[in-house]
Amino acid sequence: MFRRFVKPAPSLNNDQLQTLSQANQLMENNQAAAAAPILVGLAADLESSRPRRAANIHARAAHAYADA
């Protein structure tokens, strides 16, 4: 009946958001080879604070490497 309160995960800081936006723009412009290392670095940065988000970004990086 009552849900347990779960503390929300911290959001990305401005640098991380900018990096993610840059990688997204590269992917949209069919430059997956340039976006993949950016995504890997961002995922490594997020592993301790946001492990689920880091896993998703690692998966996106794997897709980018496959597309390159």
C-alpha cells in the first residue's frame, strides 16, 4: 500500500550533459567513430555515481563502435 521512499539518483552535471549532447550530435551526423570514445569516457565517469546510466551509455558506445 505504501511505497518505500527511494532517494533519486543525482542528475548529470553541466559538463556531463554537454559531453552527452556532443556525442548525440555526432551520432546524428553519422560520425559514430568520433562519438564512441566520448561515450566511453562519459560512462567511465558515471560508473560510481550512476551505474545504471553508465551501463546504458556503455551500450550506446558499443553500438557506436559497431556502426563505425
